Amino acid sequence: MSSSATTAPHDRFALPDAAGRFGRYGGVFVPETLMTALEELGAAYEAAKKDPDYVAELRRHLKEFAGRPTELYFAERLTQHCGGAKIYLKREDLLHTGAHKINNALGQALLARRMGKKRIIAETGAGQHGVATAAVCAKFGLECVVYMGAVDMERQALNVFRMRLMGAEVRSVDSGQKTLKDAVNEAMRDWVTNVRGTHYILGSALGAHPYPMMVRDFHRVIGQETKEQILAREGRLPDEMVACVGGGSNAIGFFFEFLDEPKVKLIGVEAGGRGIRRGEHAARFEGGKLGVLQGAKTYILQNPDGQIELTHSVSAGLDYAAIGPEHAYYRERNRIEFAYACDDEVIETFQLCSRLEGIIPALESTHALVHGIKRAQQLRPDQIIVINLSGRGDKDVNQVAKMLGVAL
């Protein structure tokens, strides 16, 4: 971890500050044409979260439409396989549309309605945020346009069809690396052009303020449920918690309720890709530098001239050159640790979890499983580790089969 880190007390609810910063991270770095929209969004969100009717409506949709609360599942066979700590899985894969993304999509869609915005745009990598956005737009009768890199559209063809089935227009992005970063670029271009009647449902804890705060808050329900459930099940808090981190939405929602619990170790797992070599991974804390990308200051994979490096991950949802600013802040304070998992480990663990637990995890979530299993093997049987299973792997089956040389 960072040698300059501090462990001074802090108020997690005081962040971000009025300028949208988490310490030296975050902020607002956008074209002037977007400032009014961001200010409007920030004001609408501050009003909405204090409005009992908005809060009650969101809770109702999370229960009736999304399927909350999700279960905290004791992975008995994985635990036996590891021979160490008890392994629990927070089952966000059980949610409607297949991942945690529906929490944020519902919250923002309700905000869009409050602001009178009838056109929604979104970006997606693995397709899960795009599917969640398409679902809420269908539910609320909103126009939906989703930007997706051409490479990601090919490896996530099932999710592309699911989005279109629910009425969304999916626009292929053929610029750059044709993955998530490029999809965000195109979504932001659209927003600048159509800002008056359009709301951008950003899918991760990234971008300019108020997005990192807002997305975090919509996903806090993950950690709130986890805390209640583990106390009911075990009578105490876990020793360690592990989540995958791309932009970091599932992880910050999972971790947030435990930030003030110093005995609980929090670990985010990035994409190690083919190994920590330039252009072969997406582990921002392994060679990344402080910089600004797509609205926020954070850790970014970039060359000495400030140009964004190529990235790679077997999982489309983690294949991004920057990390959410709140994660960078808590790493600097030694509160969240970070590790990485490589593609070959992920494919092996994808099969292991499927075979031992009858649960096919998303490739993104499998990064957390890789590291969580390693940690469980190092811990004692009387210790507890909780892994956030942020999504299910139906979308990845064809890709994994192809990699394993299995004909479908």
C-alpha cells in the first residue's frame, strides 16, 4: 500500500466535499456545456434523497422489481475445498437482470423522471449496466440509447440482444480500443449535444461529481444488507470482505457500511489480465498514475506523455483504464487494500465455483473469488470471509467455452 498513507479518523458521510472531492481525488473536469446539467443533477439528487416519497418508491421498486434483499449464502463446498475460513457469498447475481447494476439504474431513472428527462443514455462494457438501464427504461417508458464498444458487443452478444429485446437502441463504438472507455466517450459526446432532454445513467462510481457519490449511495444497500445478515447468521462481523473493482460501483457499495469497522479488512480486486505488462492488464494501482479521465482525478493507466494506455481483461466490465476516485482515496488512507487476479486464474475459478457450488459467476465477480479463495486458504477455520458475487455468468458462458475450445 501507499507509503504516504494516513490512518487519521474521518467522517465517511462528509465525503465528497462541496467540490466533489475525496481528498485530492474526484472533482469536476468536464466541458462547460455539461456544468449546468451536473449542477441540476446534484440539486435533484440532494432533494430526492430527503424526500420520503422518493425513498419509499425506490425501496418498493428494489423489492418488487429488482428482487431485494439478496441472500448471504454460505458456500459450504468452496469452504471445504479451501480448508480455511468460512466463505460467504453476497448473492447480487440473484437480482433481476443478473447483477448489482439494477440498484443504480432504478435510482437514476427515478431521478430522471423527477427532472422531466425522457431520454436516457448509458455506456456499458460487460453489458450488465446496459441491460439494467434498458429494463428500467422499459418499465418507466423512457427512450433508451446504450453505447457499447464493438469488441464488447462481440464478446457479450447475448446482452446486446437482451437490451434490444427491451427496446433499447445499442450503438456500436468503433473508435479507440472499442471497449468501455470508448463507450463512455461516446455517451458523453451524446450528452453534450442533447443535454436538455437527456439524462446520462453512468454505470459506475466514476466520472464528475455527483456521480461517484450518487452511484455509491444507490449501491450502499449491498453492504447494509450484508452487515445485518452476517450478524444474524454468525453473531459478529466478518474478518475480511472481497469485491472486484473496475470503476468500483459494486465494491464501494459493499464496503461503505464497514469503513468504520477497523477489524474488517476490505480488499478490492482489479483485472491482472495476461500479466502486469503495458497494455496487458487493467490494474490501475500496478503502474497507474494520478491523472484526469472522463470527469474525475484518480489513478489511471497512462504513458509518460499522459496518453491512456491500452488495457486488457478477460472480463469486459473490468477493462477500464481508471478507477473510481473514492477507491483511490481509501487506498491512500490504508483502509481498502487492492490485489489483482489474472485471466488464467479467473477461468479456472469460474469453473471451480460452477462445479462446487452450482453457481456460475460473472467473470468480473470471479476476480473477487480468485483472491477470496486464496485468502480463505490462509485464514483459520474460525474466521469468516465474505465475497461480493456481483453478477451471474450466463453472459460469459459462450466466451469461456470458446476459450476452453468447447463447441456449443
